[in-house]
Amino acid sequence: MDDSLVPSPTIKRVVLDVLKPHQPTIPELASRIVSCNGANRVNVSLAEIDQNTESIKVQVEGSDINLETIRNCIEEMGATIHSVDEVEVARKV
Amino acid sequence: MEKYLEKFRFYLRLTGVSAISRRYFVMNAFDGALTALGVIIGAWTSGPVQPRTLIGAGLGVSLAMGISGFSGTYFVERAERLRKLEELEHSLLMDLHHSVHVKAQRTAMIWAALVNALSPSLAAVTAIVPFVFAHYGLISKNEAVIISLMLIFSLLFMIGVYLGKISRERVIISGIRIMVVGIITAALIMLLGNM
């Protein structure tokens, strides 16, 4: 089989470790991320709360997630990605 | 339009400026109303009231309070908010320059400054409106003074009602409480004016 015929993989799910200020709130941030191109579902859970910041786990699900777009959406809200903890990739069909 | 309004509300929520501007609004509307009260009763007790003089003095006071309110608040809020932004950048270890925070803080500075500028000015302008009618001979000078005082006391009462709503106290009591401050001020000015 010719390698060039294999469709490029797409990211279906990603779990991010994000540091955010208290404002905007988690629902506001989640709503912003889900409106990003490629994201269909967002799940956010609070991991740690500090004086000025909150550490959250953001799980993004979608048909074709673009990590750079998600990063831009998150940074636009004043939050920052610490690490990419999990990624689920599937071959395009 | 709806989109801009939603964004504006989001910025106000993000910066927490709503509570501060509420305080500014009450404090400065109170300031404006009492200043106008001082100008009107001071002029009234000093001799015959000339509507034109009172309109000029009132507008001057209103403009000065507006400019002072805007510039003072803008610079104070700017300093506070830039510091807050820097602290946040330090905590997040990132540059927030391209985030909503910078736009939101800028909006908050201008909003707080506008509230601070407009509330005393509007209160003072409201108080001199009857003198415009007196100037054109629609009402007498004494009537203008009485209507103006009634407007000021009503304004003070409304400020009290608003405060009562915020503190969830009895609004009538709260309104009367603020109005009494105006009455005491008026009495003191009259006493000094007649000395």
C-alpha cells in the first residue's frame, strides 16, 4: 500500500492542564473554547485554586481539533496551557 | 448592537467594575446634589437671586465636577488596574497584552470615569433647570428656588432609595436618611448666610 494514500490523522480529544485567572469564570472559558473551530464538546474540572489563579483540566472533544486554535482561544481569555496531558488521534476516514 | 452590549457586560463582569461604579455613582450624585444645594441656598440667602448668575455658576460647577470626576477617576483606576494586570501576569507567567483582560480593564477605566463624571454633573444640572425657566420669565425667581430645592431633595431621596435597594434595607427609611443630610446641610448654609 502506498504511504501517501494514508489520510492524515486528526485529533479527536485532548486533555490540557491550564492555568487561568479567577475571571473569566470556568463556564465563560468553557463556552469560549467550545466556540473555537474544531471543538464540539468541552469538559472543565477544577484541579487547584490559588490566590490569583486556578489550575483546571480542560478536555476538548471534536471531529478535527486544531491545537493551535484552541491555544489561541485559551490565551485570548487570559489563560495559559501548562501541558498537554492526553491526546486521542484517529485516522481520517 | 446586542453583541457589543454582551461584550461590554462581559468586560464589566470580568473587571468587577460594576460594584465600584455603583459606589462612584451614589457618592458623586450625592456630591453634585449637595454642591448645587450649597450654591443655590448660598446665593438665595446672600441677596436677590439672579437666575442667569445661578445658571452660570451651576453650569460651571457641573462642568468642573464632571472634568474633575473623569480625570481623577481615570488616572486612579488606570494606576490600580495596570498594577492588578501586572500582578496577574506575574502569577500566570504570561503576557496578557493580547488577552481580553487588557481590553476589559481599559473599558473599566473609561466606564468608571464616565460614571464619576456624569453623576455629579447631571445632579447639578437638574438642580439649575428651574432657573432656566425663571430666566425666560416662565416662573418667578422664588418659585425657581423652591422647585430646585424640591428637585434636589427628591434626588437625595432617590439616592437613598437606591442605596436601600443595594443594602436590602427599607427603601423609604434609607431615602429619608439621605434626604435629612440634605436638609441639615441646607439649614447650616441658611444659618451661616444669615449671620
